[in-house]
Amino acid sequence: VNSAVDSLRSLFGTEQVLTAADALPFERDWRGQFPGRALAVLRPRSSAELQAMVRASHPLPLIPQGGNTGLVGGSTADASGGELIVSLARLNRVRRLDRLDLQISAEAGCVLATLQQAAAAEGLLLPLSMASEGSCTLGGNLATNAGGTQVLRWGNARELCLGLELVLADGSLLNDLDGLRKDHRGLNLRDLFIGSEGLLGFITAAVMKLVPAPRARVAAWVGLGSMEAVIELLLAAREQLGEQLSGFELMNAEVQALLGSELPVPAATWAVLLELSSSVDAAALGDALAKLLAPSGDAVITQSQAQFERLWALRESIPERQTRAGGNLKHDISLPLSRMADFLAAVEPALQRLVPGLRPQVFGHLGDGNLHFNLAPPAGMSVVQLRAQWGEALTRCVFDSVAAQGGSFSAEHGIGRLRRDELARSLDAERLAWMRRVKRLFDPANRLNPGRVLD
Ligand SMILES: Cc1cc2nc3c(=O)[nH]c(=O)nc-3n(C[C@H](O)[C@H](O)[C@H](O)COP(=O)(O)OP(=O)(O)OC[C@H]3O[C@@H](n4cnc5c(N)ncnc54)[C@H](O)[C@@H]3O)c2cc1C
């Protein structure tokens, strides 16, 4: 095996094939929950070099890696020391940005925030946004079909993608970068790769939709007393504001407590961060929001760009604050909005029966039916203890309650290593069998992300 690394180094150079201490930064995911040991880290500089690397490294297992911010252990090597991490980070060129075609064509390793800035410089918006945007990459976003805070208006990464370039497991290049809005030439292969978490091929470039940047954005932070009131507000917002409604984020009282004195209105059972964006002026948006919120409890409406950014920065700071506060047991679930209140009413007492004093830290993209349903330990218990002693039972309780209401145990974070067994357990045999067939078709030697997502 070492001779394989030696021969890769002599073929591609030591800068392109990292080992030992140089490989360390790639062996640890953002949260440090899935560390591993790689045989080496391959760092191609172009799609053509990646093709050559895939061929030259046959039959070693390959783990595609973007920004390494994934939350399910899909982008790091296992403990065997026998897998090659393939970092796409150096494929980081913007190839084309076109104001008339309203699209950006860029390589997979481009950091999401860099692409957002490139679009903004042209008065356009790439409407994909999430707290990890300073590190996550376009390829990772598409491989996980990332969601984030603007799905309500613009959809997931899948809805924004107009084309892909791929390097497949046999080293061939599949090019579908025409970027046409309408193109019905046969089967749409692209959609198989979006959300496939690196199982079927490497995404090396993509064309993404852009939209005209909104001229006005206004946000409001509202405190509400019940989930029923939250859902009523969402309905009213959708009916009164139509497509201007571009964000509807939820936070429970435990999450608001993490924000401490920075909380813009007094803590309530639920807080909602609403965003409106439009190409009309901000005053009209503010008036529409004020009218919507008149019957609600405590609320602030942003009066300036700085205030708008402050509210969103607070919302985006939640994952880091949770980590600093000791961490929790994470679940990324989705439910039909019509079942949300019933789900919460059933799951909270069931969890308290298992671990009295448990502190659910619930937040997320409620407008999309997506909750980050995280469980912090009771006072005096560490998260390590909670996970070891109760982790399995608590997660079972959450997932069974989600399934009972017709929801999904994985909304936007994917399956990776963390949720592989849950996928096998919860999907019907026919769906799983077709997924395995598709995997075998594109990767018959099972080289790409083996043991992730599907067993
Ligand atoms: C603070 C924080 C907030 C987050 N918020 C959100 C959120 O709001 N919404 C959301 O959806 N996610 C969120 N995430 C999760 C994560 O940021 C996303 O899943 C992101 O899309 C991953 O991108 P990445 O480049 O870091 O991919 P990585 O973590 O490197 O990889 C993720 C998966 O994709 C595969 N992969 C990566 N690049 C490629 C490629 N070029 N070709 C083929 N396969 C590839 C990997 O093998 C792995 O299975 C958050 C994460 C953090 C840390």
C-alpha cells in the first residue's frame, strides 16, 4: 500500500499527495466527531488531474472532501488508514458569471461565500446560504443537496443547479454544463448526483442559478407563546406577503437562552426570525411586516441593514454557541407543517420520561418543515454521559415520533456514516434495492465513499 502512495507521489508530486502531518487538517471534520486516518490526501488542481488520479489509484477507496463541514461523517476517512481522501479544495475557479443568463459556472472547491460575493459584485444573488458558508464548498453543497436559510423562497441546492461536471469512478468525465433552463434531451442524470454524498462520482464543477439581488430586505424577531401561534403566523405571512417571504426561522426558549443579553425581544416559548425581501423599497416591506405582526406578542422589525445583519448573525451563531455551551445530541428532522404541533406535543413528554430534566434545543428552518432537534443534557450531566447512557434511546424516541407523523429523520444534513443504519432500518426494501443498483451501476468496484450512506 505504501508503494501505491509512493507511486502516486512520483506521478503527481508531493504537493498533490499529502501524507503524515500534512494530511492531519483533512482527517478531522469541523466538529471533530468523525476523525480518521487517511492513507494519503490527494489534491487535484484540475478535473483532468483528478481523472488521472482516480485511474492511477485503482482500486483504493476514495473519499471526496469539500470544506469538511458536513455533519454526518461523510467526508473523512475511517480508522483503517487505508482510504484516500480526495480534497476538491483546489478546484476553486469561477469559470463564468453571466448577468443575462443569470448563472454562475464554478468549480466544486469554490467556497460558498466566495461565490455569493462574486454574484453580489454584479448586483446578483446566489440564493444559497447557511451558517457554514465561509467554509463549505459548492461541490459539498450539491453532494449533500444543502438547504439553509433561503429554501422557503428559492429551494434547496438541487433547485438552484442548472448543470454539473463529474469525474466518475472509472476516471471518465461527464459534462452537463450547458446551463439551459429548459433542456429535455433524455434522462436527467444530474439529479442522481445531487444529494448522492459522493457515492456515485466527484462533482468537479457546476452551473448555479442566480437571481437579481433584492433591493430591500427586512427582518423581524417575534416572541410567541405556542406552536399553534407560530404556525398561524407562518400561514398569515404566506398569505399576506406571498413570494416576499424569504425566511422563517424558529428557536425555542433553550436556544434563546444561549443568546443571552443579545436577545432582541424578551425570551418566549418560541421565537421566530422572519425575513422579507423584494425589489420594492424597504419602507413598503416594513409596513407590510408591521401589519402582519400587529396581533402578535413582542416583536422588533429591523430599521437598517446593520440591524438586519445583526439579527441574522445571532441566528447563525446558534450552532457555535451550542458547541461552546457543552454540545448536544443532534437530529436534523423534517415534518409536514400540518403535523408539527402534534409531533412536539408527543415527543417532548416522551423524552422527559426517558431523561428527566433533558433540555431540547430546538431551532431551524420552520418554513420548510425542518427542525434541528438537538438534546442537551440535564444540569449536572455531560453530553458525553448523555450520549453514552441515553443516546440510542433518545434518538430512537425522536425518530419514531418523527416517523409516526410522516416525517424524515434526515432533512438536510444527509446520511454519511452517522445515519447509515437508520436509512437501512427505515426505508422500504424496494427503495433501498434500487439505490444499491444505482450505486453499483456507477461504481461497480465500490471505491467511492464505501460504507457511507448504503452498506
Ligand atoms: C455551522 C454549520 C452550519 C450548517 N448549516 C447547514 C444548513 O443550514 N443547511 C445545510 O444543508 N447544511 C448545513 N451544514 C452542513 C454542511 O455545511 C453542509 O452539508 C455543506 O453542504 C457541506 O459542504 P462541504 O463542502 O463542507 O462538504 P464536506 O463536508 O466536505 O462533504 C460532505 C459530503 O459530500 C461529499 N462531497 C464533498 N464534496 C464533493 C464533491 N465535490 N463531489 C462529490 N462528493 C462530494 C463528501 O464525501 C461528503 O459525503 C452546516 C454545518 C455547519 C458546521
